[in-house]
Amino acid sequence: MIKLRNISKSYAQHQVIKSVDLSIGKGEIYGIIGESGAGKSTLLRIMNVLERPDQGEVEVNGQLLTALTGAELRRARQSIGMIFQQFNLLANKTVLDNVMIPLQLVKAPRQAQRARAMECLDFVGLAHAANKYPAQLSGGQKQRVAIARALANEPQVLLCDEPTSALDAGTTSEILAVLDNVNKTLGVTVVIVSHELEVIRSICNALAVMADGEIYDTLTITPKGITQLDKSPQSLVDKLTKEGS
Amino acid sequence: MIPDILTQYQAEIIEAIGETFVMVGISIVAAIAIGLPIGTFLYLCRVGNIMANRWVYSSLNVIVNTIRSFPFLLLVVFLIPFTRLIIGTAIGTAAATVPLSIIAIAHYARLAEQSLLDVPKGVLEAAISMGASLKDIIFKFLYVEARSGLVFGLTTSIVSFISYSTIMGVVGGGGIGDFAIRYGYQQFKTDLMLYVIVIMIILVQVIQFVGTTIARKIDKR
């Protein structure tokens, strides 16, 4: 579903991603964990070419995104949902209008836009808040609106950049339950970047551990614990393994 | 109760207000039609933004700053050959709209750029991640989120345009400010000048009130 091949990225003299290879299968909930500055958010943003890698290939849904022209890339992005730590909703638009934006971008018929947006809001349990403005919602509700917006165009992939970092523990579980539902009910492949161990452990079935621009290890998570740890771990991996076993 | 002197000069005052409205009205159109796109372009060309181009930004920035730093009276005189070229004459209300529109464009371009800078970067990021085109980014995201600031900026600009328009008498542009100087100051009718100042204060208050009310109403942040 998502394949990154030999990806590198630098800002000025600082190399933030170093020859990364990663493969994420269809229907997975995949976690990318690492400490601040490890390069995990950059790697996620490379998956929809929000950041263009200096080197390497990005393939999503069988489409080589790094080879697309501007207009083709825009069309490809319309079928890749993304949510952010700070939600990034339009404050001057109602909840319903926010969810309708992606449908307007693909020029869906007006009536269909409304019906689909309401369907997505219903899916995240916020149909009743359709006419409110984001400022009238709690953090968790804003993130649910962002998820509804990301689902509007029926994406096959949902990229989540620190989706719960701005939320308290209770709201975090609520959002993780919605993301789990997106994966289980709609079959959407979900990629979550987080620095919170609990978030990754509670929802993901596979993960990559990043440090200093590299993937230290890839692991699978089963009810019995974390397996396939076969490289020399660093502190984060140690902690993860200890708590998972 | 309208003072006698106002009744006496009623026709001239109405004509002068009409001239002010024409000059300021055309400046507002120029500010929105040309100043807003220039402000948007400046914003998009800034370093780190989606059309980042240091050379284009710096050049346009210098032009906007140069026009804004010109003492307005000197700009009017400096532009006389240009005004003559495009209007056919450098005298009269129509000719006066040229320098006024140029300062309006530069003035509003800067304020529009500042308003756009207040839009959170994340909104732009969300737009790109959704596959929005440049046109969509501008009209469906940037202007929607910056609309309150853009209206505030336009209100401030209109008040400045009215102030600028008062000196258009030097090129026969007329207007309410010119009327106050010609009749009130030069003919020693101080009371008439004071009444005209009151009219202008009321005009500015109304514009400020309307602008602020609209800006507040459309701000849902």
C-alpha cells in the first residue's frame, strides 16, 4: 500500500531522513514512534509528498508519487487523508463546511457534498454539531471533525501526524477508538506518528522505531507482546520491549 | 437645525462630497482589484511559502515600500506626467484618482499581506494535503481565514484614502477637503471649515463603525 524506497531528506546542512526504506501493508494500523527530532513527522509528510524527498521513491496505492507532475500529485493527494496535531480546521467555516471542503476540491455535486459530509460527521459521532464553528468545540471534537474531513473523499490511506498530542488521556482514547473504527469498518490503512508509547501500543499492529533520521527497527504487535525485534535497540526500544513483554 | 452657512453652500458641499466619493470609491476599487492580488502575491512569494522567490519578493517589497514612503503631495506632483499619459489631463477629479489609486494599491497590498500572515501555517498545510490548487488555496482557504483582517485593513485604508483625498485640490481634484481649504481657510470662513471637519469626522466614524461591525460579524475564530 505504501512503499518508501531509499528516502533521504535534508534541511540546509542537516540530514533529517537517512536512506529510509519502509513498506506498509494494506489495512494495517502502522505506528511510527521516536523521540522529538527523530524525523518521524518528516517521514509521514514525505508519504503524501507534502515534503519532497531529496532522494528516493514514494509509492502509494501503486502510484509513484515522486514521479507525478503538480496536477497529478494534487489529484493523488485527494485520495490520501491527513490529520494533524493542531487539527488545522478552518475557524471561519462551520463543521459541515469544513468537511465539505475536500468534496468541493474534487467538484462533487453540491447535494452529494452535503450528504457525504453528514455521513462522515455521523461516522465520527458529530452530526449534531454540523452547524457549529470549530471555536465552539473541544479539542477531541475538533480532531473528530478533522478525521471526518479526511474521510470525505473515501481515502484508502489516512496519515495521522501526532493526532493525540494536544489532547488529554480520556480524549486520546476516544480519538484512538475512532481511528480504530476507521481502519476496521472502512478498511482504511492508517499510519500514526507519535512520541507516546501508549498511543502506538494500544492501536497499532506494526510499528517502526525512528531515531536520528533512521528506522532503527520495525516490529509487529500482537496480544502476546512485541516481536521481531532483531536489531541493537536504543533507549526507546528498550522501554517499549520491557513494557510490552 | 442646519446652520445658515451650510444651507447657503449646500450645493457646493454636496458636489464636493460627491467628488470625494468618486475619488475614494475608485481608490477602493483599485485597492481591492489590484492591491489585494499584489498583497497575496507578496505573501505567497515570501521565503518558506508555497511560491517562495526571494528575488521577486524583495523587488515587489521595495516598490510597495517606496510608494508608501513617498510624501503624498510629492507623489501627486511626481505622477503628473504619468497621469497625463493615461487620463489625457493632469487636472480634475478623474486625474486625481490616479495618484490616489496608486497609493491605495500600495497601502492595501501591505495590509492584505499582513492579514494573510495571520492565517495559521497549518491551514495552508491542510489545504496542500487535500490536493488544493493554488486558486483553491487562495480563495477557499487563505481569504476565508483572513477575511476579518482583510475587512479591518480595508476600513483603515478607506479612512486613509479620505485623508489623502483632502489634498487633491492641488491638481483640481476637488472634494470635501479642498472645499474646506478654499472656502473655510482661504476665504476666512472658519465656521464653514469647522462644519466641514465635523462632516468628515462623521463620515470617518460611520465607515469605521460599519467596517468594524462587518469584520467582527464574519470573524468566527
